[in-house]
Amino acid sequence: MITDFEAVVFGMSTDWSSVPVEGRVNDPKALKRGMFGRARLPLLRKRLLLIAASRRPQTATVVAASRSL
């Protein structure tokens, strides 16, 4: 850590964060670990696609359609 002191200071002082990326990576990893030995690839694929769909931001057309109801 002493040899990378400048990098550590820069990392602590910047506003940039990798938290959104970490969260998106950890969910599939946790799902894969939880299903290890219990299910085959087709079920894992379906569950991963459901996670991805639930995290996808809504588009403007979906929001506009829901407002007209």
C-alpha cells in the first residue's frame, strides 16, 4: 500500500464509484453459487434473464403508456 500511495489517495478523493457495477456482478454470482449442483444451465439462464429484465430501466414509451391509464 505504501508503494501505491498516490493511487490510494486518488481513489479515496474521487467522486467516481464502481458500486453499481459491483452490484450487477454480485447478483449473478450469488445466484450461480446458490444453484450449484441443484439445477442445470436452462434454469440458470432463465433466472439470470429475469434478474436482468428486472434491473432494466424503463423506457420513455412504457412510462408514457402508464401515465395515460
